[in-house]
Amino acid sequence: MLRKVITGLLIFLCFLLQSSVFPAISFAGIIPNLLIILTASFGFMRGEESGMLVGFFCGMLTDVLYGDILGFYALIYLYIGFVNGKFSRIFYKEDIKLPICLIVVSDLTYGLMIYLLVFLLRGRFDFIYYFTRVIIPECIYTIVVTIVLYPLILLINNRLEIGERKRAQKFV
């Protein structure tokens, strides 16, 4: 129960920061994607199911407040959480290289999917411009924020796991 409440608070806090604080400190209109960081982190820390659930709720928040079609972003984030969950078997808490690589790939995939499904289908064919002016700068900004945010998410996850183990030992 505590994990669900804290996960919900993390989703809401990251969404709030991404939609209110980071636009004020954007670089050329580019803001980091905190929801990708959160979805990918929960995916490779906790597995496919947690990644999918966190991704779904992150996407639904985005859909409800910014999306044109309900479920569009939820589906994209859900897939990102699922794919990152596949890497939970090779995840080591001490190593930050895998999380950064997975978050970079997730952000690039997110940007490419948005381009393909939103812009390309509307007849906007300037991929090079979109890639160099939006996708790559957002990816770089997301990496910088990941270096700060990821250790906090890892710390919260470790504390929750310790608490869950202690509660499980009480019943044994």
C-alpha cells in the first residue's frame, strides 16, 4: 500500500515539475521528459508490470491534460515501461550506465514515435529539423536531469524494498 501511494506521489510530482517548473527553465523551448525517466526507472528496477503501470498512469496524466486522443500517450509510455522492464534481470543498483543508456534510448524512441504518429501523418516531412532541434536537445537535457533525479528514485525504491522486507519478516 505504501509503495502505491509513494509511486502515485512520484508520478504526480514529476508531472507537476515537468509541466510547471521546467518550462520556466527551458532551453530554446526544450524541457526534459521526467515522466520518461520515471517510467524507465520503474521498469528496470521493478520489472515489466511496474514499468507498464507507471507508464500507463504517466501517459494518462499527459493525455488528460495535453493530449488530443485519450490513451495515445498512455500507450506510448506503457510500451516504454514494458520494454525497460525486460532489462530488470540485468539491472545492478551500483551501475548507472545501464539506466542512463536505457533512458536515452527510451527518450529517443519517444521522440521518434511522436514524430511518426503526430507530425509525419499530418504531412510534416522535415525530419532532420525535428530530430536536431527537438529530439536530440530533449534527450541531452533529459540525460542531465537523469543524473540528478535517478539517484533519488533509486534511494526511494531501496527504502521501500527495505520496508517491505521488514514487514514480510514480521509474518514469518
